Amino acid sequence: MNFRDSFIVLLITAAISLVGNFVGYQISIIEAIPGMLILVAIAIGGIALAKYMPGKIPSVAYIVTLSTIITVPGFPGAATISALVGKVNFLALATPILGYAGIYTGKNLDSLKKTGWKIIILALFVIFGTYIGSAIIADVVLRIIGQI
Amino acid sequence: MKNVKLHLLVLGLVIISEFIGVISIPLGVGTIVLLPMLFAMILGVFITPKFLNIAKEKEMDDASSLIGLTLMLLMAKYGTNIGPTLPKILASSPALILQEFGNIGTVLFGVPLAVLLGLKREAIGGAHSISREGNVALIGERFGLDSPEGEGVLGVYIVGTVFGTIFVGIMASLLAAYTPLHPYSLAMASGVGSASMMTAGVASLVAMFPEMEEMITAFGATSNMLSGLDGIYMSIWLAIPFSEWLYKRAYRFKYGEFPEPPVKKEIKEEK
């Protein structure tokens, strides 16, 4: 996908998220636009960096790093950026993604039918296993180092 | 990406889902939260050809190519939650790093269960990790995707794709409600290496503990990035060898003898 197309898709997703942000969390669309545009700018910046920087680092890594840097306390304007982006509820950003993911999942239903029930049970236990394993370790260590 | 129908369908899904809003179901001492994102996913599946047939083959194909891109705004948002909390994240880094070894939990639970269910070498592929894209590629390279190991990893991959998000969302909310595990620990655990599963996990936690939103999302996103970085190495050096070891023990426990050595792998190792 070329740069211009990516930009258009980001704007469409942003627009859908703004509507969801209003319907679900009563934040007016106008009020949330600046924060949303900041997110779009960060995303585009990350995609550009991934494209032109050496090392084949995925754009997601650049995006998270960029937005972390500009909101670290002490970075010029960090508080303003945080306040503006704060108008965009993160659940409102997740809902459209899962909408697209749901439609895409329709494609996997046939393969799911072919998967035996044993694998289905196994898959759920496997996810549970990693989750509970990580949660217990995290809990013990956080308590030892006094962060919770 | 110029599929206007697809975007309008998603807009419709979002409006309906957000209108329903967060549903909290009190259950004993705790609460299960169902989020708009879960409704959007389920409704999304329901408009595909197998059900209501509003979204057609073309919409499904186009949607698959867009998911990665639509995630970018959410990722940017996660970063803006990491920034302000960075000192606290760094202070918690021992926990963040060590909990990555929790992935071994998949093997501990998965391999014995798989053998108990009567699965053979599928157990190695299916239970060594949560079988995301990188793991599928790894098992494909090592055993071939048409092998029993490949069947296992692909099966778990598909099930995770269809049910993973919903499952992690509900699991996080149940564990938060019924166990003494701290929301921060559960947030870190949510970073399993899949952005949508992590989001479902942290979103459920945020719905229950709104005052901790910034820390919960920051921990989830950081842990998820770490899993993305170390996941494959964990699989190669730790999870697959451990799976093989545990598989032999579990196999002998069930069938009274050690399994036949895997043929395909030995051929590959001789190369």
C-alpha cells in the first residue's frame, strides 16, 4: 500500500473513531479533532520512518516510540499533547479495529470448522496458560520491588 | 482501500456497538464487563456471508488488508499513555521483563492437556506458544506446515484469531474480579504478543478500574511490545525444547512408553 493510500485509510479510521468517541463517550467531535489529528500525524510519521530508515524496523515500533517521546514529562508541549489526545477515548479507537477484524474473521470460519474440538480446547488453555503464567510472575515481582 | 461499502459497514458496526456501550454483569463478588469492541467483532462476523451476507467476499478480503493500518492510531494512543508514566514503567521493568517467561505457562498447561486429549505431535506445534504469525512461520520452517506439528500451530492460530480477543477480554475481567492478582499484573499479562488480544485485556481492566487507565494501558502496551521482540527467541530457545521434553514425559504417563522419535525433525537436523 502506498503512502497516500495509507494516509487516506488512517483518516477514514480516524473519522469513524471520532463518531464512536461521540456516541459512546459523549466527547464532541470538534473537541476531539485536534487530538485525533495528532495521532494521525504520529502514525504517518512512524510509517514514513519505517519506510526510509534502515534496519527494517516495523512502523508500529516507531509509532509507539514517537508518541512516547513527545509525551514524556519535560518534552516541550508534552502536557498539551497529552491533554488533547486525552479527548480521544482509547476504547473508541479499538472498536473500529475489531469491526474490521470481525468482518475479516468471517473468512476464517471455514477453516475453524475443519479444526477439531481438541485443538479448540487446547487453544483456549494455551492462551490461559501464558496469561496466568505472566500474571503470577508480574504480581510476585511487583510486590517484591514494592510497586504495588 | 477505496471500498466505501466496507468503511460504511464498519461505521455502522461502531455506532451500534458504542450505542450499546459497556455492559457490566454482576456475578457473585465480581463483575464481568462486555465492551463495545467485542460487540463490533461479533456483529462484524454476523454480517459476513455465512450469516447475514451483507459483507461479501470482497469486503472480507479488503478488511484483512486494512487491519494492520487501522491499528496504528491505537498504537499511537498507547504511546501517549506510556510517555507520562515512563518513570513508573522503568521502575517496574524487572516485573515487565520477568513476566515474559510466563509464556512457559502455555507449555505447562498445554502439552499435558494436549496429550491427555489424545493429540500426538500436534501438541508441540499447538502448545509451545499462543501460535501467532511468527510462531506459525517458525513451526512451518522447522517441521513444515503439513506435518502434525504444523497442524497444531495452524489450528491454534485459527482458534486464537476467531475467539482470542473475546476470550482474553472475559478472562482478564474474571481474573480481576475473583483473584487477588493486581490490575497492573493482569495488564502486563495481557501483552501476549497480539495487539487485539492485549487491547481486549486492558480494555476490560480499564472498564473495571477507570482511575488506573493510564498505567494499565501503558503496562499492557509495553509488555506487548516486549513479547513482540522476544517471542520468537523464547519459542526457539525455551518453549520448543521444553515442549519436547514435557511431551515425552506426558506421553509415557498416558501410554506407558516413550513416543516414537519424530522422523521429520531428525532428517532436518542431519542437514
